[in-house]
Amino acid sequence: MRRGLAAVLLSGALAGVSGAAMAHHSFAMFDQANQMELEGVVQEFRFIAPHTFIILDVKQEDGTIESWSLEGVSPSALTREGWSKTTLKPGDELKLKIAPLRSGAPGGAWVIQQINFRDGKPILASH
């Protein structure tokens, strides 16, 4: 009886851990080795779990605007750095370095250490 109960508990624990691990994706879809600089205007800042997003309007060479979806760390990680859902707002002009999507689609990953306002000022939590 004890052995059966232990087996059931162990199976349940393993299933719970594997489900959590599978729910979180890796950042392998981003090309970390070939980062690029990007400038644009914030269309939207999504401060949502599991990962934050900046939707950035980027002016192309031909003058058209292309929206880039930029994935960041979790809201809790940003909060620990002093950020909040109001740190970025639509219309903010940014300059950042991203790891682009390997697919070539307009998107990438951003980190706090490589993002500033377009004029070079750092993004502060009090913004």
C-alpha cells in the first residue's frame, strides 16, 4: 500500500514539474549572435505574463512603417528593476539593441540593459 501511494505521489510530482517546464518556451527562436540596433516609436507596451512585449513602429528605408513585436522578460523581473506598466507609453521614441527572430519576421527579444530613449537618455523607473 505504501509503495503504491509513493508511486502515485511521485508520478504526480513528475507530471506537475514537466508540465511547468513545457509551458515556458526558450528564446532559441531569437538570433542572439547577430543582434541589431532598432529605432522606433512605441505603439503599445504589454506588461503581461509570462513575457512583456513592446510593439514598436519602425520607419523603413522606403518611408513605410513596419510594426515589430519585441519580447522581453516577465513583468515580475521588470518590476524588480523598477519598471511598471506605465514605464513606456505610446509615442515614446526608443533606440534599442535586439536579438532578431531567426525567421526574419519583424520581431525580436529585448533586455533592459540595451534599451534607451532615442535621444540616448536611459529609461528610468520614474518615467
